[in-house]
Amino acid sequence: MPPHLRRPCYPPQRQWSPVVTAIAAAAVAAAAATTLSAAAAADASTAVVRSARPATAPPPADRLSGCAPRLATHPAEWAPCRNGSICLLFLSEPPFVDVSGVVADGSAADPSRLFPCRDFAARGVGGVAFELHAAHWPGATDMCAWAGPTSSCSFRELVQLLADARSVDHPANGMALGAGGLLFFTPNRVYLGDATAPIIEERIVLVRRISQEGLWNDGHVNLRALTWPLTPQAWWLIGSAFLTYLAWSGVLAMWRPTPVWAVGHGPSRRRTQLLQWVLNFIRNVFGGPLNAHEHDYTSAHGVHRSIPVLLATVSLLFLEAALILNGRPAVLTRPIRGLSDTDLCPWLVHAGTAQEDLWVEVLNAGRRGNPIDLEAVTSGVIPRPWATCSSPRDCFDALLSRRVNPNPACGGARTDVYVSWTFEVRAVFRDRPDLCERLEVLDEEAELSSFNAGWMFADGVGAGGKGGRGGVLPLASPAAAATVARRRQELDAAIRRARIAQMTSRDLEVVAGSPATPCAAGRRRVHTGQLVIPLGVALAAPAAAATILACVVP
């Protein structure tokens, strides 16, 4: 018998008496009636039940992510956030926020516990973000808390927490929460919260290994690569110098080595003189034996023939120097927009940050038929084509060590270029100037994004209590909402004032050094002005010496 037609081997069913069966049926009917009436009562009072839900009840685990878990476990700590204080959550992002000395042990000094922002040093945290806050826009009621390590809470998740606070069942609902430190104002974040006035303006840059393989290794030498280091005007100057030498050789051939007027006679005299001039010109330019009566011209002849050697030497020295300095193109040899998944294997991006969001936007601008699904990539549904890192230090270490991309499709490709931003690069290279021997910075302004950076707040906090995209975010009282709104206005005004007075830029320069891009891989070309004097000396000095020697010889 086919298996699907066989009777399953259930154990024999016990036969109950009719009386017992009737009693059981009555009990089941009573229980069903009770259940239905309870369900109807629950439906009628759904709003009451939801409103009566304790504010301290933790939401589902998938709503909490890994950011600021004490919001749910220790709600009493966060009471100031409902009563007029702005509470800023921050993540490690040196040099803006440095948590290298943090000990998250739940003690009184644990920075994951809410604390006044002005007491940051006592909690073992530091960075220019806290210094700017204390110096230019201090607030006695501003509170801060560490949202956790970046391994459990990414910048993307931190901003998402602000948006999740719109839900009435979220532990942060009704709190004046914000994300401090430094956040990029990307287009997709517009829908997740309210931004402050920009603290700084930034742009994406690329950090590349000086010795590398892969995308930027052409594998061949072409004529354009050889001639590019000298500008067209420089090549024209070199050609003019050689033409001048040839012209002067033609003039000198009129009388040296043998004067043309001393040869020929009769009807064929002009032809003989022309042949003599051609012979003189060839020997002046290319060399050749001198006759017995021409030996007195030997010195002048040798000096004159050294001119092309000197001109070629000067030109080749400048060309070789430029080729060495431009051993590899200082710009990418193919556009970033539209890079294929295989091309992306050597790239390295800080995971879970706005850098990754901006990076995907740049790539998708050229991948019309095959865009990268940012949500699917960041959630792990599909693997990232590029390698990732968890912190600036980890990113630079991965680049220096050429960490292997774990994506199986990359076949063991190693990281070669890191997608960073200017302030981070300035700070890292200031602390480690030796990196310039191994890394270079490419500033691809034509393709990469520029952006503003600052703080972000939960929607509507400080704006009359109305969420711009999520409804009402009530605080404990209208007075608390007014206090937060006033503090928000003070912050924006102070941030703008510090920028206009260039106080922010001066403080940032102290931390990160000059705003000039460090270790920039600028392409260097030889210009006309750099060649005029060397070529002039190489041409004029021996020409004058040869002329004098040619004239003094009888």
C-alpha cells in the first residue's frame, strides 16, 4: 500500500460513558461562553487597557535594538528627560567622542547611566564634542548617556531609536531625547528626527594604500601615462629648445667646420657650397670626423654637440621626477558611480554609519538597473560586497593590514581603500603622521558627497510637542515642553554664533590640525615656468661657449 494511504498508528481511544461525556460537553460550553464574553469586554476597553499600560513596561525585544538598554531596565533614571532636560545619547567616535576609558559596570561612574553633560570627565569620556558643548553652547540641564558599544548599537540604530520614540509603547516616548557627538544629516535621516543647526560641513574622502593591487593597477604602460606629467606647454618649450639648437647649428654650419665660401668655383660653385653646408650641419648636429684643416674646431665642435645632450638630460630628469611622484594615478581610474560588486571587494566602509548610507547613494547613481538595496545589505539579508569595520581605529588597522573581505563572492580579496571623511582623516593623520608613508588621501570632490553634521533630536521635541512625522511626543507638562523648546532655540543660536565667529573651526583645528587634506595624493605636473631656466641655461651656455671658440679659431 502506498505510504500516503496507510492509516496512521494512533493509540486506541478510550471510550467514556455517556454521563461523563455530557458533563464534559457542558463544561466546555461554559468555558467558551466565558472566553467570548471576556474577549468582548477586552475589545470594548482596548483604549483603556493600552492607556493603563505602565510606562515602565519594556517593549518587545526587537524594538529596543542594542542602544541605551537602561531606558527599559532603569526607567526612573530617565525622569529628567520628561521634565524639561534634553538627554543626549552618544557613541564612540574619536576625536569627537572618546570612550576609551569607559568602564560599563553599572556603578555610579558608568557613563551609560544618565549624567549631566558638564560632568563628562568624571565619567571617563571626552572628546571635542563635549568641549564644544562646554565652551560654546553650555546647558546646565543638558543630560548625557553613552548608548553602548558600536558592536551592539550602530549610528543608524541610534537615529532609528529617535524615530521609534514616536510609538506610545516605547520606553522613550515622551522624552526629550537627542543623538549627540556628531551625526551626518543624510536625506534618509530627514524622516527620522529633527536636526540642529550644522556644527561643521564635511565631505567624504578616500584613504588608499600607497602600495596596492587591484582596481587602480592598470597593468600596462601607455603613451598618455608617460607624457601626462609634463603639461602641453612644457612639451612645446622642450621642442622649441631643440628647434633653436637646430637653427643655431644651421647658422654655425655657414663657416664651421669649413666655411662654405672657401669651397667651389666655376658654374658648380653654389652646388658645392650647398653640399658643404649640409655636411657641416650634419657634423655639427650628429657628429662626424673632421678633416686635417678642421682640427682647430674640435673644442667648439664638442661643446656645440653637448647642447642636445644637456637639453635631453634636463627634460628627462623633470619627466622622471614627475613619473616617480605620480607612480600611481592620484585619482581613480574609473568612476565610483556604477562600480560592480566585484569592483567593490577591495573597498572598506564603517558599518552602520551615515558614511555607508552616503556610499550606497553614490554607487546607486550609476547602477540604474542593479541598485544596491541598503536595507537588505545592512540588515544582513544579503552580504555586503565591500568589507566593513566597527570603529575608525579598526578601519585604519584593517586598511594597513589588508584585511580579507569575508564575502565569499570576493574570493579572498583584501581591503585597499577606505571610505572616510575629512575631519576623521585629519585627526588620525595628526596623531599618526607615519601613516603618510603607507597611505594617501584621495579627494574625489566630483563624485563623493558633501554634507552637514551636528546633533539630532526626536521629532517634535522642543517644537510645541508635535511630532513632524509621528504625531504627539508629549512631555510631562506644558512647562517642560516649553523649557525644551527654549533650550533647542538656544542651542541652534549658539551653534550658528560659534560658526560665524569661527570659534568652532579654531577649536577643531586644535584637535585635528590644519583643514588642508593630509597626505593628499595630488597629481603633480611639470609646468613651463619650471623648465624655462634649466632649459635656457642648457641651451645658451654651451651655445655661447661654442660660438666664442668657433670665432677665435683662425
